[in-house]
Amino acid sequence: MKKFLKILNFSTYSMMSFAVAYYAFDYYLQLASPVNPFQAKLAESVWIAPSHFIAGGIALFLTPFQLSQKLRNNSRQLHRITGYIYVSAVLISGIAGLLMSFKASGGWIAQLGFFALAVSWLTTTILALFHAIKGNIWSHQRWVYRSIALTAAAITLRLFLGIGLGVLQLPFLTVYVPTAWLCWIINLTICEAILYYQQRQETKLNPELVV
């Protein structure tokens, strides 16, 4: 039963990642639409918005492969290659997202939320790469999980907007402003809870293990 739930959760996450990644690519193609003022605003950013959406979509698409233990065990080389592509995509999308945060809709509260997300995303990803280069696999994996949790903010963001705007029919800013914070804080909180539980289990087997 536990194995079934693990496979189900992984499959569900993978499908959501692929779907939102496709949405990011498709959304970029619609940025020039003059009908939607939000899209028109993004289109004015020239290269920044396309870089954020395309690179972010690539990073999100790769997360299931980075999480796959089977892939890591069967092909370390492929895992390493996809890892470098993931890091590169996050750096491009994260820097673009950082620049976009200054002009995000919803005023300074939403802008600060997206700014904090971009900084956290870049930081966790760089730390994951740093520990991989150093050969500290245990710490590398923990920082990768945090990075992926922040990458998955793209999924949480769309879920909140879909529920708030589509289901509840709330005003755009009423949904968008808190979502700028909740879309990544919730993910990171869940991630930290899982890592804490795993650390407790691992510490029982190896008391000398440290972060």
C-alpha cells in the first residue's frame, strides 16, 4: 500500500509538472495578445518574460527526472546531465523572475513575495550544485528537494489562481496578492517537514549524520 501511494503521488506530480510546463510554453506564444492587459504587460519585457517562462518550463519538466531514484541508480551520467540542464534553466528563469518581480501586479506586497521566491529559488539551487560538486550527496539531495519545491510553486500558483478566479470567482488581486507568497511558502513548509522526518529516521541509523 505504501509503495502504491508513493507511485501514485509521483505519477500525479509528474503529470502536473508536464502539464504546467506545457502551459508555460504555450503561454509564452500568447504573450503578444493585445486583448489581455496582463499578457501585454509581460510582452513589454522583451526577453525577460520569455526567458522566465521557457526556462522555468524546462526546469519544471525536468523535476520528475531529478526526483526519480530509478534514473539515478540506472544512469548516473544521465542524472548528472539533466541536473546541469535543470540548474541552468533555474538560473535563467530565476534571474528573469527576479527582474519581473519589480513590476509584478498587486503592488509591493506581491512584488516582495515574488522577489523572495526568486532569491530563494536561486539560492537553494546554487547550494544544491555546490554540494554536488563537493561530493556531499546527502546535503545535495536535501537542497535539490528544496529547489524543486520552489520550482513546483509554478504548479501551486496555477492551482490557487484556478480555484480563486475560476471556482470562487474572486477578484484578480484578491487572489493574486496572497498567492504570490502562499504558492511557494506552502511548498517549502511541506518540504521542510518531510526533510525533518527523514532526518530523524536517518539519524537513528547514523547518529553522527549532520546537515
